[in-house]
Amino acid sequence: MKKIILGIFVAVIFMSAVPPKKMKIWLCGDSTIAIKQTSTYPETGWGMPFVYFWDSSVQVNNLAKNGRSTKTFISESLWQQVVDGAEEGDYVFIQFGHNDESVEKKERYAPPEEFKANLTKFVKEARALKAIPILLTPVSRRKFDTTGTALETHKIYSALVKEVAVAENVLFIDLDTKSRAIYQEFGKENSTLLFMQLKPGEHPNYPEGRIDNTHFNELGARLIAQLVLKEVKALNTNLNNHIVVSKIK
């Protein structure tokens, strides 16, 4: 009897010492999400601040890379990391389009039908692992007309994402439309404050300056990350139970 009790005691101690399994959020996409090197600061992907919204039971795996399309995400085995590592109950965020639509860059370009096929592959393979895919339209670039109206910059490829979302009945966030609304709220001039817009000599990493209407600085990335979080909450999934709620009053 003493041996049995001792065995149970040891088993309880061993089990308590094993850290609980974490739910994983996989971020799949391009430079607008990716983790940046210090040499490119203040450029910031929205996936960087996104990690701070979750409690300790969640692990965010940011696989997004600069210049990646659905085509190169597959050919470079980045998607394979999801296939090899995702488990039941994980969430897989999929945001592509910026580079898929780059006709002049053949190594990245995914024609519309190939783009849709790749997204469908991601959705089906995530589901086969009992993970939950979430499709996002590509975050909008900053572009205004002469009247100060924010313009669509991914009209064709955002529509393709929506088509796949409907066809596969998958969770969906229209980040293109929602991000464009933020730019409109800021206005034509003030929206530059969200992007990598630097004058010559303004920052040591960019001595010649930079005019970039695609990539975010810290403020822009934070606002887009907050936007994604807001849209995630609206989907009303299990993720809502793991969002960190501030105790500050």
C-alpha cells in the first residue's frame, strides 16, 4: 500500500512538473506581418505587437517573411512548418496577396487561379490537422486620390480571398477594407504617420530617407494589430478566452 501511495505521489509530482500544452497561433504571410531585424527599425510587422494580446497559454508562431507569396510560402517549405507543427485547436492566420499579385516578379507571382488553389490548400491542410484556419485579405497599401479618398490597392486579390472564404466556409477577416478605413480616418497627410515615411537624415538606419506606403512603422503596426484583434473578437471563437484583459483602472 505504501508503494502504491508513493507511486501516486511521484506521478502527481511528475505531472505537475510538466508544463501545460499551449495553444498556438500561426501567422502566415508577408512583410506586413513579419518580425523585422533591428537594422530595419522602425519598420514593424503587425505580427510583432500582436503577440502581446494573449495570455500565457498561447504561443504565437510568426512564420511570415518579407517578399513571400502563397507560391514561395509553399516552395520554401514555410507552410510545411505549419503542417509539421500545428495541432488540434491551433489557429492558422493566412494573409497573402501583396506579392502574389507582383506579375513582374516571376518567382513570387501566383496567377488568380493558382492563388486560390494555394489558399484552398492551406485551409484544407490546416483542417486536416484539426486546426482552425482564418483567411485575411491583404492589408491595404496607402493610396489616396486627389479628393482625399483612400483607394483600393488589392481589388482583384482581396476578392479572390473572399471567394475562397465563401467556398470553403472559413473564418474570414476583411483586413483590406478595415485597414483602408483607418487610413481614411487619419486622412491623406496624417496617414503617413503609420508608414515608413522618413526624411533624409531623420533616422540612422535610413540616412537617405524612405518613402514607403506599404510597410508600417511601430504606430501603424500596432493599430493594424489592434484592428486584427478587434476582428478576431467579432468571430467569437475560443481565442476570446485567451485575450489578456488589462487590470489597470
